[in-house]
Amino acid sequence: MKKNMKKKTKKLKPSPPKTSPLNLSLYSLGCTKNLVDSEILLGDLLASGHFVLSHPNDAHILIVNTCGFIQNAKEESLHTLRQAAKLKKQGPCHTLIAIGCLAQRQPKELQQLVPEIDYVLPLQHYQQLPAILENVAAKRIPVRTKQSVYPEIARFRLTPRHYAYLRISEGCNHTCSFCVIPKIRGKHRSKPIEYLLQEAQELVHDGAKELNLIADDSTYYGTDLYGKPSLPTLLEQLNSLPNLHWIRIFYAYPNTVNDELIQAISSLERVVPYLDMPIQHISDPVLKAMKRGTSQRIRDTIQKLKNRIPQLALRTTVIVGFPGETEQHFQELLRFIQETQFQHLGIFAYSPEKGAPSQHYPNQIPEEVRQERCQILAEVQKNIVQKINSKKIGQTLTAMIDDQPSPGLYTARSPENGPEIDNLIYFRSPLPHQIGDFIHLKITNLVDDYDMEAQPILEKSLRSAL
Ligand code: SF4
């Protein structure tokens, strides 16, 4: 994901930098957690008196927030760094900085592959960047310090105003054999509830009507601070924030989705009936090799969720072609996906990651088989979504207006669709709607495999009513 800066500067009262202000531009790649890091960093840099440019060509400093999660993401990060290196040779840019997961994992390799990089900054050193910019002439790579959490306020938002991501914790205590996140981001550290309320209030004050809660493992939230999983308590407190309309949970770990959380999702009116809960697989031998619990546990959790919240939109993620995945295991996964009818499904072909135990597992699956299984599953999911969406034709729903791609044409999302990754509803209206307004829509048609078309049935903003 590459975000373009939409505005040249943010209306902050910056403190003047000790040196002349610098023009900066940032490429944000990878997941929403990286996006939040980018927003915090840009907020800090603006507050230090520097300028953020929408176009990298004129920037003195180019920052690439890299992603190192899977092979494709690494390649995209390297490609972006090389593009930035080209600009450094041609334009006013004199300093290229790599930050983010890949910078954390492979700092030396990055500098070897892209020698134009001046600084490689690990995650926990973001706060030092304004200070580093004061002294851009001194080339150095900072050393590790103890990881900590802090309130992530005064962010330079890269998302549209009407929704934002709220990162509730950092790191992960699980040991999934394919994943290097615990090595990159460290052990789980929850942010205290009071920090999160402060951040949420700031985001809402800045126009966010929807907060998307993210973490590496959101259902572990609070266990380290309060002695028990405390996501339900956090949800309760967020639920009472004025002017916040939708709260959405991402990255739930199936084994720790408990009754209290299900009760919170079903009873708190601002928590949307949506849950992102990556399962990764369903076949026991594969789950065991992944170190991710049992099939029965996942099945029980899903059953409970469906019984207690019938309207719940479930999103999950699966990995196909994990080492040792036989045709039989894959067929079991296919059957499960067909039975469960997830509203949203992310499908990844397994990619062996340097530093992850599964990299050395025997019975690695050939790349073409992994890709083929990916395509088969994608085809199955396409049919499921079409079936789910077809049933919605003729129904009315309340949606949040997300964008206006062209005059008179809008896109919107219902509560069962998360921003940027899920399905959209297109509608036409001659009225000048505001992005972020709520509107009643009647679904009329399917646009393609995933998106739908609708007619507005109330040509009036519902903002005040909601
Ligand atoms: S729970 Fe998620 S972040 Fe944690 S180790 Fe497993 S895959 Fe990685």
C-alpha cells in the first residue's frame, strides 16, 4: 500500500527546527500498523518545523517505511527504495532513510542492496528522527534501546479524515512458525487504556467517525497490564466517546476470542458486527506445524460467534502451500471455507521467511502448487461473496460515504466492510454529499465479483441522526 500525501502541510503550530526546515516526503508501505507509524512520524516531523511534501521530487529527505512481512512486500520495499535512490541522484534529495519492518530485520542487507540509503532506523527509534534530521550530515545507524509504548498523538493522518487506525498494542507473544513479527516487533506490550482514550479522542476531534483497532494480536490486549484480556473493557470505554460512530476490531486471535468479547461486540452499539480473525488454516496437522492451536478450537469459536451474533461479518486470512500441506489438507481447508462462508477472505501463498522456523521445515511445497492452490481458493471465495451479495439486492442499509471518484458518483461502506480491504457500494447522486456522511442506500445490483451498486433512499445526511 502506497499512500500519497494529500496536503502539503498540516495545520499544526510547529516549533521551529534548530536548523533550516527541510522538505520531506514519505512512502508508506505494508500494513495498517506501518501506516500508523508513518502518521506518528510525520506528526513529529511537522511539529519539529519541517514540511511534508505531496510529491517526492522536491524533497530534501526521502523516507521509506518498509514492509518485510512476505516476499512480495520485501520486493515492493526494495523497488521503492531504489526509486527513491534514483531521485536522490537526480534531484534536491540529499538524505534517504529506510524505516519499518524490513529495516528492522535486515538493516545491513538493505544498505548493501541500496547503498544510497543514509540511515536505517529500527522501529523503536522513530522518535529520534527529528533529532537525526537536525544533524543529517552525521551518518550513523542508531543502536537498539528498550522497547516501549507511548501515546501516539499528533499524528499526520494519511487516511481520509473520516476513519483512522488505533493501534492498541505492539508486538506478539505467539510463536507461529511462519512469522517473524515477534522478532521484529518484540513481545506484546499493551498501551494503557488512558493513553488509548486520549488518542481516540484526538482522532475523533480530527474528524474520525470510525476507529479501526489494530495490533499484532488484539485479543491479548491488556493481559500484560491488567492481568487479563481487556479488549472488552477498552471497547466499553471507547463506546461512550461522543461523535465516534463505528468501532471495528482487526487481528483477533481465534483461541482468545472469549465470551466477554463476543458479548461486547454483540451489545455495544458502536462496535460494528464485524471481526477480523485470521485462522491461517483448518487442518490439524498444518495448524500443529504452524503452532496455532487446534481445528476444533477454531470451529467452536466460529460457531459461538455465529450463534451469538448472526449478522456478524467475519473476515479471515489463510495461508496455502505451507510446508507439509498435502492435497488432503488443502481439500479440508476448501471444504471449511465453503461451509463457513466468510464474508471476507485474505489468501496468501506461503512464502518462506528468513528467520522463521518454517523456513527450514521439510516438505516445502513447490511455488507453482502454492500459487495454484491460491487461485483455486480465490475462485471458491469469489462464488461465496457473489452468493452473499446477491442476497442483499433489494435490501436497505446505512452506509458511510467513503469517496467521490467522479462528479455525482460516490462509494460507501456498510458496517460489515472495513476500509481499504473490503467491498464497496457505488451510488450516484446529484446532491453534494460530504465524505464521511452516513446515507441510507438500497442495493440494486452487483458491480463486479465483490462490489455492489445502490440507490440513495434518503437524500439527506444522517450525520446528526446517528
Ligand atoms: S499471532 Fe500473528 S503476529 Fe503473532 S506470531 Fe502469529 S502470525 Fe505472527
